[in-house]
Amino acid sequence: MTSKIKQGMHLRQPESSSDGGWVLRMLAAMLACGALLILAIFPGIAYWAANLLGFMSPINFVYVVIIFLLLAKQFFMSIKLSQLDSKVRILTEQVALNEEKVERDKLDL
């Protein structure tokens, strides 16, 4: 166990990049496109929702929904960026520890 700690193995191993998150993003994009298509085919839904929520015109309601979706996407992209930044930091630490171990091994010879 102590040799693992010295080698930097106590750090969390990075997760694989094939997490399947692309499927969720694709489904979310398809759902948003489908919702906009339904609003284009049946504009009465937009009028009903705009009146229900107190908007002056349905296009303002559609704009607010689109802006909300874009802000939500930006929020989740920011979370993913933070996770990737953490992975880069962990990998950098592991490389530095491995290089230090190689240098020590060279000096011991």
C-alpha cells in the first residue's frame, strides 16, 4: 500500500471518455427540435401557454423558452468543463509523480 501511495496511485483514476453522455445530449437536442416543430405546426399551443403565463405575444414566450434552454445548456457545459479540468489536473499530477519516480530510479542505479 505504501508503494502505491509513493507512486501516486492513491489519486482517483480518470473515468473513461465513453460515458454515453453524447446520447443524452443528442436526445435533448432532438426533444428541443421536436418541441419547436410542434409549436410551428400547432401555434395554438404557443398562444395558450403565452396567455397562461401572462406574455403579451406568443413569440415572446418562444424566445423566453429558447433563452432558458440555451442557459441550461451553457450551465451543463460549464459543469462538464469543470469535470474535464479536474481530470487534467489529476493526470498532470500523475505524470509528475511518475516522472519523479523515474528520476529517483535513475539516481538509485
